Amino acid sequence: MGGARKLHVQIDCVKLRDVLAEGRKLKRVYYYNSIPPNPNNDLEVKKAIDKEMGYYHYLEYSGFKNSIIPLRKRKFEFKCENCGETTTIERDVEKGVDVALVSDMLSLATTGAYDVATIVSGDLDYHKAIDEIQRRGLIVEIAYFRSQGISKDLIRLADRFIDLEEILDKIERDNR
């Protein structure tokens, strides 16, 4: 969770689920993320991926449905305005996670699978999907860290905003 990393805390997603549920009976909880590719079978990358996959398995055992999408290589070019030289860098970028989340939110809304969607994100890219879900009479809650650059438009759009910084003591991961 990007906002948590910037605050130098780790969030326990099971605790987060339980706190955000506020006693409501949940049908299902979805977790979306990405993992780095490892085309060269680098041992250090493999160890990191295995550790991450262990966490995703823990979430599955705890009742989460995971959607884990590999990062994709993307090239970026930068041209120096002074000398005209072009530099190209290659980075892993997250592609498809937002689409998977929106696709699930909309398809599940269409089938009446939920009354309340709680999105843990500060990304305004979800605004059209949120509009559509609300148009169908469903409630959308947004939970994120207010100090970490969440769009004020997203806060206003939500039926309810939960500032995760206010509940940090209840959702922070135990040091193990």
C-alpha cells in the first residue's frame, strides 16, 4: 500500500478488513497487486517474489480473493533540452491492476453481489466506476491516508471517506 510505505508503516490487511467491516457481514474481500517479472531467474528477485507470494497465500487463507498481475517492462525516453541527447531507461510498471479492480467492481455491482464497496486507494482514476456504482444505488466508501496525496475530488465523490491514519493503531502489522 503506497501511502503506508510513505509513512514507514506496514498494514495488516486482515486487521484492515476487520476494522473497515465494522461488524458488517462480508461476502468477499478482494486484494489487487502486482509482482515483478523475473525472466532471468535471478535468485534475489525469486526470493522477494516467493516472500510476496507467501503473503498473498496468507491473505487467501484469511478469506481474500487475490488478483496478482505481473509488472510489465516499459521504456521511457528523455531528451536533454541543452544537448539534444536522448536517454532511454527501462522500468517495471503496474499495468492491469486498476482495470481488474474496476472490472470486478462493475460486474459484481451489476449482479447485486454487494451493497457497499470499500476501496482502499487514493487514485482518482476510479471516479467513473464509482459514479456508475453509485448510479446503481450502491454505496462506495474510500479508505486511504489523507496526508498521502489523496484527491479531494475522490473524498467528495465517496459516500464515506475513512482516513486510515485515524485508525493506524488498529491496522498496523505486528512486528514479527
